[in-house]
Amino acid sequence: MFAEIIAVGSELLTPYRLDTNSLFLTAELNRLGFHVRRKHVVGDNDEDVREVFAGALERVGVVVSCGGLGPTTDDRTREIVAELLRRKLKLNDHVLRAIQERFRALGRTMPDLNARQAMVPEGADILVNERGTAPGLWIPHDGKVVVLLPGPPRELQPMFVQEVKPRLARRGGDVRLYTRELRVAGMPESEVDQRVSPIYAQFPGSETTILAAAGEIQLHPRVWSADESAAMKLLDEMTERFRLALGENLYTTSGETLESVVARELQEHRSTIAVAESCTGGMLAARLTNVPGSSSYFRGGVVSYSNDLKTGWAEVPAELIASKGAVSAEVALAMARGIRRQTNATIGVGITGIAGPSGGSAEKPVGLVHIAMAALAPPADAQHEKEKAFRFPGERERVRLHATQAALDMVRRYFLRTAPPKV
Amino acid sequence: MFAEIIAVGSELLTPYRLDTNSLFLTAELNRLGFHVRRKHVVGDNDEDVREVFAGALERVGVVVSCGGLGPTTDDRTREIVAELLRRKLKLNDHVLRAIQERFRALGRTMPDLNARQAMVPEGADILVNERGTAPGLWIPHDGKVVVLLPGPPRELQPMFVQEVKPRLARRGGDVRLYTRELRVAGMPESEVDQRVSPIYAQFPGSETTILAAAGEIQLHPRVWSADESAAMKLLDEMTERFRLALGENLYTTSGETLESVVARELQEHRSTIAVAESCTGGMLAARLTNVPGSSSYFRGGVVSYSNDLKTGWAEVPAELIASKGAVSAEVALAMARGIRRQTNATIGVGITGIAGPSGGSAEKPVGLVHIAMAALAPPADAQHEKEKAFRFPGERERVRLHATQAALDMVRRYFLRTAPPKV
């Protein structure tokens, strides 16, 4: 069972905008049992639009498009597809009233132009648009189907889920896609690849994609199967093998972000965290607070670019900065300890480094980052502390992202080893 | 002069990865005088790859592809295109030696598989790959040209600039694309649209795209012209008309980010800034420090989630928080004043609000954010202060991004009105 996706709109052929709807549509189509065979982007040009729909209909059973349903004269997808499929367009009073009502609710009168959006090809189902004026269209044709959706993601997504999904589910094959999302931190891509590629080669009914981001590798094993429980069993087996090969570098098998995993650990252990950042400039705090409910574990953070603020906010002794330098293992650890004490958190994190492009030297090059954590020690126990120096590649933004990832991973690994003290 | 772009690779037909090379390629092609007519994504499937190249070659003079040049058996772009154009593939010793050398430099022996990457179609130019093993190929054919590029952006981009651009420049028409990038803050999209659309309608030789992001609208006026100075003059005229219509909401005509514009103002006025953030959790500090050289103007920042840290780090009186609530105009302003004093900066910014999803009430709903700034006042002058309440739409991440944008914009507008005090 195959589908193709067509994105219509001249703005998608400029250097400024990508078709992102196709990622959402692909995920949904896969779950319904449809492989995406090709994706197309065409401008608002009758000949190209016609040709791309005609070609797709020759190859596959389901053609889904987005865009070109707006009220302006550029938006011609509806008309061109109706003509291609030899359907007359008729004004649908029900749709027209709904559009007029929408404008009325906003205190405006419907411009005449918008009446075009109420034109419906013969034999088509109307797909209700809860969030905009353009209805979608479901047009069955010779045992195949053409689905026209509006371009804005906030209109397209609910329309697909509510209107298209149930209709497509009745057409989908028995073979569906089952998938997992594994994420790995603290291991370079080449090593992940070396460890996992011999594994997935042993599961011929599956495909596995490896994607690399800053400080993170994602593995996407996928199984197409008519038998849900067999597919799940296969994915469980693969996941288990991956887990053995990757060890504790594997931090999720369900696509969670690293900050979400750290947030969960903090909450489960009733721990709290505070951060003192230099070169990452607030990015670590921003990631930790991007998780809803973060106020339950995030105590606070400081961005202490200058030495006096490292001393004032994170209790780093001025003599230490003078003797070791602001970018040093000792200062990172002092920042972690100091911010923990200052905020009365159970865990403190300190980051100091050189993000570039300038500020590097032979001894302390751009990309050098010291990361440390300090946890409140239980009575009569040694301090729970860790410090590590990294040398991250790439530009300023990439170095900073890498550093936040490494810091989160350090906290995650701490929870793997240690039952942190209750406070 | 038209071109089409083909992205080859089954991973681009999964829900996990988009073809992003086409944005770079489109910008470059446009500057060389080529319109992009269509974009295609195909998987590693001989029939589809063949068909999409054949179709594109029928329509346009320049076909650029990325991906499918790797060493594995999936990567068949080279072979399929050679067959389509009826060219024999020959092993090129020079390329083979370069690939072997690359492996040797990494201390490894070239796997036999990689020898495929040294196969070159008859009549093709080899495009040197500085950063990978796969060379690109320039294949002239019946007055047209097919350009095969590797998929990884860090390989593709320098190859395009160094190897493809000079060759294409000799083929490009006289008509080139000239463009500007205007950015607008502090004005809703519908109002920007209302003000600018009557203007660009008066410039028939141009196209203008409007894109909306969180707290920002971008305008891209574009002119295709054989006459550079006429195009520049037209763009200057359009830009001037846009400027008049948008006033000081327009913050750049050259595509700068808002944080870069604020950074420049700070540097030009020898001002420094410090921030105290609650709901934005470090994002504002992260944006301000993402600009290279930020240590010259960024003093420091605190993320004071809890009330005691608002008091400790940003000198907000505990009584004020008790009487007005942590999310209030008074507390935002006290944060701005306090962080400025604490860090001895010339400008302090305070943000407090409710990013959601929980924590809202009827009186203080999710999305409510108070933003304030306080500047060091010259002697015998009133305090330079500003405070504003916002109600941002959308999810947590969007509210937070909106809030950082509004805060940066508040600082930018301050510099428009005020010659800030020297310190």
C-alpha cells in the first residue's frame, strides 16, 4: 500500500520555507499501513500541479496534498484536481454558510473571494476545518483516493486526525508500521553504528535508521507487519539487543528528550537541581525548565559570565579563579558546589568553557568545556561529585548545545549509579 | 532559466528527516539566475530515481540532486543516472587514490565497497569533495546539465560553492534574483499584512513572501532582473515604502536576528545588560549570549524560579511578592531594577509569567507574562524604566519564545528613543 505527498505553494520553492507537513503526514500514513513512495513540492502553476497529481495517481493508491486551498487566485489546487478527475465543481451552501459564520464570529463580513472555498467537486466528501475557512476534500477516484488538505499545520493536523484517519483506516492494508525511538548520549556516532549495525542486519524483517544530532544519536527500528503482536515481539527483541550493545549510553526507548529523562529522575528521587553556567549562557537552565512542571525540581540558575559573578552567585573563591583560570576543572566544580549551596538544591551543575569563535588559546582551545556536578552528600558519606573536560567540535551554537547535552547526561548517569540522598 | 532539485534517500521518506539541502541550493541557484521549478524526494529505488531524473530533464535545463553517492549498495544515484544518460562508468584512478588517501590519513584501509565512489560516467567532470569520500559529478547532456552532489550538508555546501557555482555561472541567464530580508517585531501578522500588501502590489516586477514566527514577521521582497542596479533601486524603493508603513516595528532590512540588533545597540552605546528570568527559564540569557562577543555587553543572568531566589539574586522585596504575587508588574520591574544593581549593568530586564500548561488561574491565565526593563539613570534624570503585560498564545515553548522576543524588542525600542547613559 503506497501513498505520495504533494506540497503546493510557490513559497515552498523559495529559500525560506520547507514543507514540514510531510513529516506529520508520513508518521500518520505509516501507522495506517501506507508507505510513502515519493514527496513533491510544486509552485502555484497549473501545469505543474496537474502533472504531479496525474503522475502520483498512476503510481499509488493514496495521494495527499497540502496547500493551494486558500481564497486567493493563486490557490488553484481544488480547480485543477477537479478538472484532472473530470468532476464538476458545485457551490456547497452548507460550506458557504460555515465560512460566512466564521467571518461573522470575528466581526467581519466574508469577502467575495472566499466563496471559492465553498466549491466542492462532485462525489467528494467535505473534510471539516475547525481552525480555518478552507475545508479539505476527500475525492475517491477509480478505487484510489485524492485527499486535499489546507497548508497551515494547525489546520491540517486536526483535520487529518479527525476526518482523514478514519476514512483511510478502512482502506489501509493489514500490514502496518510499528516503530521504536531509541536515543543514545555520550557515545560517538561511528561507535554506535559499529555496535548496532551487526544487530539490525540480523533482523531481516526490519529497517533501522540512524540519525545524529549534537551529542545524541537516535535509532529508529521499524517493522512492517500484519501481525501486531509479532511486530511488537520483534521490536522488543531488537530493543533488547540494542540495549545490551549500548549499555547505559542508551537513555530512552520511547523517544523522550534527555531533559525529560533527567526531570523524571529528579522527581522520582525527590531531588532538586540548580545550575551555574558560563559559556552555555542559560541554555542548560532553558532546557531543564522546558519540561512542564519543572518548578517542582528546578531551584534556579545563574549565568555568571564574569569572574565577580562566579564568586558572588556561585561562591567560587576569587583566588581559585586567579590561580586556575575561569575555564578550569576546579572552577567548574566550585560552581557546581556553590550553586547547590546557594539554592539549597540537592544537585548543583557547573559549566565553564570556550564556545568561540574567539577566546581560544593553544592551551585552552575553542570547544574546551569543563562540566561538573556536586550532589548533597548523605551524612558521613563522601561528597557525590564528578568533573569532566570535553573538547566539542563545530561552531559556537553547536559547542553550547553539546555542552548542555553532556551536562544533562552527567546528571542522568549519576542517578544510574547512586541513590541520591533525600532532603 | 529553470532548475529542479532531487533529494535521494529512503530516510527522507520517514517521519524523522527532512531534505534541508534544498533551501541552501535554492538560494544559490536563485542568485545564479535559476528559478527552482519543482523539488522531489525519492527513496533508494531504481525505478523511482530513474523516473524522477528523466522527468526533470524533460522540463528544465539544470537538474541538481543530493544523496545516493555513498559506498553502500543502496546508494545507486551514480549508476542510475549514468544508465539513463547512456554513459559508461569508468574507474577513475585519480579519484580512487584520493579516497584511499583519505582513509590512510584516518589510519584506516579503504574498504572495497568505497571503490564504487571512484566510478565516473564518461564526459563527466569530477567535483572535488573536501570533506568526504564521495566526489560530486557534473554531467553535461544535450545542452542541459545534471549535477550529482553528496547528501551531508557539510560536504555539499563547500562543493557547491567551489565547484558548481563557477560552472553554473557560465550557464546562468542574465536575469538574476535580488532580494532583501526585512524583519518586524511587536506587530501581529494580520496588521503587517494589511499595511504591506497594498505596497508590494504596486511593484509588479517583484514578489514578496510573508512568513510568521513567534513574535516576528519576515518579509522577503524578491526581484528577478537582468539589470542589477535597476533591481537594487526597485528593492530600495520597496524597502523604503515598507519602512514608512511599518515604522519602528521594522528592526532590520538585512535579515539580522533580534538579539544581534540588540547586541549591536548595546555595543554602540557601550551599554551592558543583565537579566532576571522566571518563566523563560534562561532562554533570554541564552539568546543574548548566542551572539559571538557577547561577553562585552552581557553581565550575567539569573533564573529565579522560586520567590526566595527572586529576593536573594534580584533584590525583589519579599513583601512585594507577598502583596502583589510573583507574577505581577511590580515584581517584574523590581527584578529588572534588582538584577541591574546586582551586576552593575546599565540595563536590567525582568520577566515573570505563566508559561503553562498548568499554574494558570482566571485572574492570571496561562500565557500572561510581565516584562520590564530598568536602565541606569543619568544623574538628576528620572529612572529609565518600562513595564508591559502580555498575553501570549500557544503552548509552553511558544509562550516562552514569545516572551524572550518581546523582552529583546523592549530593549531595542528603548535605544530608539533614548541615548542611554554612559558608565
